[in-house]
Amino acid sequence: MRCLIQLDRAVEAAENLELALKYGAAPLEENVYAEAIAYQKLLANQVGEVAVKCEQPGVASRSTPRRSCNARVARASASRPAATS
């Protein structure tokens, strides 16, 4: 997760962190859990969710990964905004 943050891959870092914290503090050492919570707060300010909807059939968004225009939710990083259609 730290590597992903250093590589400016905030969305992937947030997703990995979410999985790592899925079971709370119990499986982690106290200092590791505290660091993970701090990173979670940091990433919460950089990653958001965007709803994309259109009525035109056959249209796709230019986000990565490419989704149909009726995709409900895609995550985007503030440091690397998703492309808009």
C-alpha cells in the first residue's frame, strides 16, 4: 500500500487498504493499525466516487477501466482525475 501511494496510485492504495482493514485492528500490530488508519484518512481526501449516466445507447466513458456509460460508480483520484466523456 505504501508503494502504491509513492507511485501516485491512490485509488489502488485505498482499495488495498480497505481490504487490509476489513477485520479491524485484531490481525494487525498496534503501530501498523495506527499507520493504516492515518493513511486511510489521507486517502479519503484524495479518492472519491463518481456516478456516470447517459441515455444514449452504445456510448462508453473514457475512464480507466473503460465502462459503459450507465456504470453506476467509478473511483477517481484527485491527483489523477478520471477522464470525462
